[in-house]
Amino acid sequence: HVDKALKDANYPNSITVKKPTKFRKDIKFDNENKYNDDDEHELADMEDIGNLIKTGMKMNGKKTEKKEQEVVRKEMVTERIRESLTKQGYKVIGSHSGVKLCRWTKSMLRGRGGCYKNTFYGIKSYQCMEMTPSLACANKCVFCWRHHTNPVGKEWKWVTDEPEFILNKAIENHKQMVKSMRGVPGVIKERLEEAQSRIRHCALSLVGEPIMYPFINEYLNLLHGKHISSFLVTNAQFPERIKNSQYITQLYVSVDAATKDSLKSIDRPLFKDYWERFLQSLDNLKIKKQRTVYRLTLVKSWNVGEIADYARLI
């Protein structure tokens, strides 16, 4: 610097200084909009990485946790299933329930005989509503007359309708179907009017497994609150649901076979521990302090020869 000053009297003002670089303020980086102040709390410190690995957490833990908690539930009845059930005479209610006019209801409206409930208990078939709050089942029985058009499953994984909605729609649809019997040859006017004015009994045995419905106890309470008695049939694959069920006017368990092998071939259950569930269901039915029924299903060429096994089982 001394040498330059001796040679140049204007030093250091004579030095050409580079203009300062101007940075563009409108530059956008790819991740500019993705950054959030809250994200800094989702970053893991070096000393915490080991703990995160042990607990199986991911680096973006909060976002991952939210995604895991968001379970998307689908409707049980697809359009194809709904169309098939409708052709069979069902009135599909909401996303998983159904009601249908029983053949014995039609028969008794026309002055003919009623079902066994009329013979045994004096229940008028034309004042009985047959429905189910769950069209799904855990079995695919060979003798099922529903043509296997209903869904199957081992647990409830669908959109759930409120019990009040199901009951109101079931009563509404049932009365509409009864009304449609007006003008049918042989229908007795007084019975038709009585059937439309009041439902006195509900048979939860239409199709599927009614006890699968998560709010079955609440639904039963609504029935009883309207002075409608309840007969519920279960296929003996949900022993805990039987154990935890509240008051039912009469609870049935379908005993479709007397041995493990025949139960597998006849009911074609989805559960691997179907036999253990079956036996536990029978045990749980035994301790219920209410009216219960073991309903034996005997099918020619399938299990009629197991009478002695049935006797030992019961």
C-alpha cells in the first residue's frame, strides 16, 4: 500500500471498486411453500434418532400418525348387492340393514296359516316384522336361501347407521309392503288394517348376522320401548357379543352341525377358530338369564345322520 501511495497521489480513491451484488428477491425455491414454522418441531435431534428407530416412528411423526388414525370406512352394500337384494324383495335400509315381508305374514293376511311363532307363542304373523340391522355374515352356509348375495366379514368395518334411523325406516318400509297387499285375492280387510296399525313383534333373522351390528343393544331397547318383542337368531360365531347382549325376548343360536368337520363343510365359516367360537357361544347362551333356544338345523344328505352327535353336544 505504501508503494502505491507514493506512485499515486489519489490512492486509494483511484481504485475501482466493484459494485455490490444485488440479489433478486423474487426467486422461489421448490420447497419454499412447503416449509412451515411448526415443521421445526417435527425434526428429530441427532441424539433422539435411536429412540425413534426403537419405537418405529418416522421422521415426520405427526403427519404419519394422523394418516394412521384416519380409517376410511366403506358402505357395506354396494350398488350390485343392493340391486340383487332388491330383486329378491328386500328393502335395503341405509348402508347395512334390510327388511322384507315374510311369506307367513302374507299367508296369514290371506286367512291362511302362520309360522311356528303363532303356534307356540300366539304371535300373529301379520303383525310381525322380519328385518336385520346387519346384512353381513361370518358364514357362507350351503343351505342359505339368500343366494349368497349378502356381504361377508369377520368384524364390523363399514359405515354405521344410527339405530333410530334403522328402526324408523324398517317400520316405514314394512308398513308400505303390507299396504301393497291391498287388493290381493283372499286378503282379509280387518287383518290388513291391524297389520298396518301396529307391529307387535320383530324377528331379527332375515339375513346376515344381526348381532354383528355395533349398536344392537341400543336397537333392541328401541324395539322394546315401542312394545315390540324381539326374537334374535345368531350363527354362534360371536360368543362375546352373545355374552354382552342385553335383554332379548328370545335369543336363538343356530346349531347347524354336531361335529367340527361337518360344521366346516356346512357353514363354511370365515373364522379359523370357528369350532371354539361355536362351543363358547353355546356355553354363553347357557348362562343367559332369559329365554334361549338351541335351534337345530337338519339338512338332508348333510347332517341328518348326526342325531347321536347332536344329543351328546347338547
